[in-house]
Amino acid sequence: MSARAASFALALMCLVTGSSARAQPARERALAAERAADPAAARAAWQAVAAEQHGSRDAAHARTRLEWLAARSEGDLAPLASLMRYQVTPLEERTIEVASAFAQVVEEMPEGRVRVESRAAVADDLLRLGALSHARAVFEAQLRDGLAGEGERRGARDGVARALARGGDESGALDYLERDGPAAGGTYEALRRERLVRVSTPFAAAALGLYVLLSLALGLRALARGGAAAARAAWAPQRAAAAVWIALGPALLAAWYDAEAADTFLALCAGTLILTALGSIAGRAVAGRAGRAALSALAVLAHLALAWWVLLGSGGLVSFL
Amino acid sequence: MVDKHIGRTLAFAAFLVLGCQETGLVEEDAGGPPPADGAAPSDAGAPVEAMHSYTPAGCGYSVTTPPVTEAGASEDVFGPSPSADHIHVSWAGPSHSSFAVNWRSDTGTLASRVLYSTDRAALSAADGSGGAVFEQLGHHMLFRDLARRTTRVHEAHVCGLSPSTEYFYRLGGPGHWSAVFSTATAPSPGASDAFTFAVTGDSRGNEEQAWAISQRRVRDALADFELFSGDAVILGTAQDQWDDFWSADDGAGFDVQQLLSSTPLMMVNGNHDALAVNFVAQTAFAQDTFMNERAQGEEWYSFDYGNAHFVMLDDNDRELWGTSEAMWLEQDLSAAEANPAVEWIFVTHHRPFYTCMSTHSPDTSLRAAWQEIFDRHHVDVVFTGHNHVYERSRPIRGLSGGQGVIAAEGLNGAPVITGGTASGTVYLVAAGVGAPLYEVSTSCATTYSARAERTYVTVRVNGRELQVTVRNAMTDSMVDQFGWTKG
């Protein structure tokens, strides 16, 4: 390499590494200022990054962050500093006293993005901490804030409903969400799911209990009448093998393809086999088509109840209810 | 009789449940190269399948499409509304010198070009390459989903770029260019430049608009890229759900494309994604096919960013995870550990093998297949999803009777560092940016902290220092924070 080429290469290297070295501290200054909840210092540092290293990865970040800060600059960034301090407070230190005090600060903030975002943060904490009426009041204040966006208003409505539900008024929560037309969303679905589970559980228990009691009684009657022959007739090897295969097949498939689902299928399998065994011997004691049809219908209900319980317990239905 | 019907119904339900998790993707013929461009011969009545394989100019690696209805090189053909949407970037090549971009158009548009430059003004004015503006040709694919809806997507790979540089780009073709987007390349391999990445997962269902809100948070947290731990959608073969995934908005003027068009999204396959053709055709990751790996080699892959190595695994096929995938994992981590430029190793997959009393139990067979490999190569953090909660394990190293052995623990549950090596691996479950939240417990010995909250994670790597911050996606309040320095 000639001396001229080498000096050119060196100059180029200095230019590149020099600008990188200058921008690196500015970026770190900006991040440190953000960690220290000092948005004014962060803004100055990000401006330096954007100016010093135009066209770099960091400059792109600086532009993004400057836009973010500009959108939250009300009150000369003081409200934003409060919010940042609150948000980086460790979860276990965000006690009811700390949250209540911040809620007070929030209501004194000038209107703007920061106030809206602060309400969302503090109301969620108040709800988590069990200050239900205070949480509800903050959510309702959010709903009255003209600067709250559609998503934030939805979050506030969900928050009011969650506060009502946590206070035991589940119906009131659902009614509240349905007040402005067809409701949707995670909170609504979760509340509906809880209600469905609560309402359906006694019916499932009744169907299953009735079937088990009835089939046990009928089975004992069949055994008393026919003795072991009745059991052998009901559980002929071929029928038993078919039942075991039908019940075990899915469990085997699950064990092979999805070990995590094996427990669910094994529970279904064991339950199905027991219900089927009970039904087949009970059937020996029932004469006439109507009686057998009624027992079969009850068996269907019992199997559905079993599946409902097993799938609820495994979480397999949570995405579909 | 009735019982027999019930048994059959249960068996059918099991078939449906399992069948729903099948790929919907035609298995690649491992015995030979993919067919050349255009449609492959097919039986009468069967859907026509095509694959397209090529080496993008300057990239040094080849790209093969999954079998789809149509696939081919870019042609300057435009449909009635050729504008690009669902624009998102990723890496299929080196992160410091390339990027890949995927987008959707109307079904009639075949133009799959990218114009790119470091000069935004020059790019805005350009209708083709020249001066500071360069051009790359990509490919297009047409596929049908479960509902027989056709979707045209495009993919292009841009290579030969400079490290740590912002590039502006436009998509489409002459006379039909998109707006200007930008993305940035990674620092040079091994550089100790600080960087931040985000981790999210289980957006399926997009409850409470949590997916879009989390993406706004990721943008505001200045993440250089994002890892996604699977389950983008409820049903991988339903394109309408993927459409929502790529275009979700938060109801306050932000849509996910604002982030994903600039911040690479590196995804793993979740059980709901099912490695469906929709997933594979709309994403671009490294295609280093290993043995019987599916999805043209995108089923599992790794990449480097600065001084860190990232491994992205598929844990949905038990026939593969303990065999070929484990072999690949061993090779990949051996190479990473031997690479002096790599100081950190992170793994992402979907199903956790350390999780406490949540909906899904810990996957112990997966633990048996992979943990020893993670231990041997000193993986720092493993990110998973599947349980829609936040959970952090204590540092774990070794197995005893199939159970994880808790390693030496430092401040705030972080591993102890000895000779630059962490005492154990931290296993994180961070999922639920849209899926229904589950319950979780801290009662297990291996669990350090757990919360039933929708969270997003940001990880700051600054040379040999690591800081992990977990925030509630809905409120942006801190949920957990920990980190350590490797001496």
C-alpha cells in the first residue's frame, strides 16, 4: 500500500470510528437520562445523536425517540418525568400508598398524552392492589378525557368492568360493557367465560352424577338378576377391546404427537371407559326401546359433561369460549 | 351402540385436534432439489403446486419458496391496485450486511422489486436504480388458505450492505413504488456496540389490541429487532388472522407495520402457527436445511447480531426435536461457543420446559432433549411462550432425575458469573400479547418470579453487560428487571 493510500485509509477510518465514538456516549447519555427519568436531558442527548451520526442505526432510533418525547412534552416534560419515575418503580414498591399518591399527581397534570398514559398505568395498579373504587374513579376520569384514544377508552371501560367484577358484581360488569352496544374484547370474553363456567358447572355435575348413580343402580340390578353372566355379556372381549381402542387411540396419538396433551386425553380416555362400562352393564337391566334411548341420551350428556370438565381443567377451551 | 358413537366422536375430535396442528404444508422432497421455476406437474384435480428457487443478486445464499399455487421471479406486471401492505423485514442472511422484506399486494401484481439507498431524498425521487439508488429483484407467491382465499405475497433479499447503517427502501416496480420505509443493519460481527432487542409472543386473538400496543411499546423502546416466541395466530392456515397480525392497529394511530417495516421480526413456529404455508410464505429466515428439516430450512435457524448469537427453534415436531434438530442445535451452539466474536447466546422456542402451575405443564421430554445441550454450551437466556403469562426461572444448570438443578444465584435471581461464564441459564416465559391470559404460580422451586400479565421484554446488551427489562404491555409499567455482567 502506498503512503498516500495508507494515509487515506487511516483518515477514512478515523472519520468512521471517530463519529461512532462521538455518538456512542451521546446515545448512552440519552439512555441513562431515560433510566433516570430525566426526559429533558434525554431529549438533548438524542438530539446530539441525531446530529452527530446521520444515517446510522442510532440516528434512526434518535428520531423515533425525539418524536415520542415531542408528543409528550406538555408541562415542559415535568409530567412525563413523573410518569417515567412511576413506571420504573419496581412492582413490589408500587404499593397502594405509592399508587394513590401518584393518582393525585396525575389529576393535577395538564391535559395531554402523559395524563392519559399516567391514568392507564395507575388505575391498573390500583385495581391490582384492590383499591376498587379508586381504580374505577380513575378509569371513569379517563373516559371523560377527550384526549384519550379509542384504545385507551376501551381499556378504561374494561377497567371499570374489571373493578365491578372484582367487587362481586359480575352481571353489572357485563351489563356495563354491553351498555353501548355489542361488547367484545378480552375482558368481556373472560367475564362471559367465567359466568358460563359457573352456570354450566352445576348442570354438568348433575348430568354426570345422575348418570353414574342411575347406571350404578341399574348395573347392580342387572348383576343381581343375571350374575356374572350379565357382566360377561356386557363386557365381551371383542366389545371391551373395541372400547379400549376407541378410548385409548386418541390418548396414544396424543402421547406420540403432543406429550403435553396426553394427560388431557388420558383423563378423557379413563372417564370415557368408566362411563361406557357403567352404561353397557346398566343397559342389561333396561328393557324396551324408550328406556334404552333415555339411558343413551343421559350417557351422551354425561360424556359431554365429562369432556367439558376435562377440557376446562386442561385449559383446552379457554381460547374457544 | 350410543357409547360406540361417543367413542368414535372422541376419536374424531382427537383427529381434528391433532389434524389442526398439521402443517398444511406439502412436505419438501428431501431426496432432490426443488423443482425449477413454474408449476410442477400435478395429478388431475389436485391443486397446482409451484416452487421457485434462486440466488438473490449479491447474497451468496439461495432462496426457495414453499410449494404454493404460483411462484416466480419478479415481473413488471401490475394488478388493479398494486400497492404494497403488510410490509415487514427480517434477516435471512448476515444481519450486518443484509435484510429481507416481505409484503402483500393484490393478486394480479407480480412486480417484486426493492429500490434502496442511504439517501432518502434520492430514493424518493427515483423510479429505478441509478446514482445512490440500487435495486434488487425478489419473487412472488400466490397461495390459498383454508378458506380457499388467494393471497399474493412478495419477498426480496437485499445484500452487500454496510454495518450499523440506516437504509431507506421502496417496494413494487416502475411507476408503482410504495412509500419510503427504512431499516438498519446490525453492527459488525463481534462488535461490542450496545443494542436492544425485544421479545414478545402469543399474539393470537389480539385481545385488548395487545399485539398492536406491544408493538408500539417495542418501537418506543428503540429495539433493534424483535424475537417472537410463536403463536402469532389461532389457526396458522387462516389467512384472515395473518392479515390481522401484519396490520393490527392500537386504535390510536399506530399500526404494527410502522414497527415491522423497520425492525426485523425473527419468529419461531408455535403450535397454533402449525408451520402453515401462510407462515412460511410470509416470512424470510435463513434457509440452511439440515437433514429432514421442513419449511425449506426455515423451521429452525440461527443468526448473529453484534456479539450475540440467537438460536430459533421449532418444538412442535417431537420426531425432529430429539433427533435432527438436536443434532443441528449441538453443531450450531458448538460453532457459536467456538466463535470468539460471540459473547452471548440466546435461544427462543415456543413451549416452556420450566413453567409453574399454569395451563400448560412444563414439557419434560423437550427438557430431556435440549437442556443438556443448552447447559453444555452455556446458553444465557431461553425465551419461550405457550403459557400466556410472565415467568422467570432461577438460574438452572444440569438435570437430576429429569428435574432442573438450581445453580448458584446472585443478586435478584441472576446467575453468578465465574470466569466470564454464568452459573446457569435463565428460562423466561413471556407471552400473551393478545392471547387469553392464564394463571401462574411462584410455588415451584425453579421459579423466581411470575405474573399473569401481558408483558413485553426488552434486552439491552452492552458489551459484556446484560439487562433484561419486563414491562406490562398495556401500561408500560415495570414488572421485572434483572441482569448481569460477564466479568
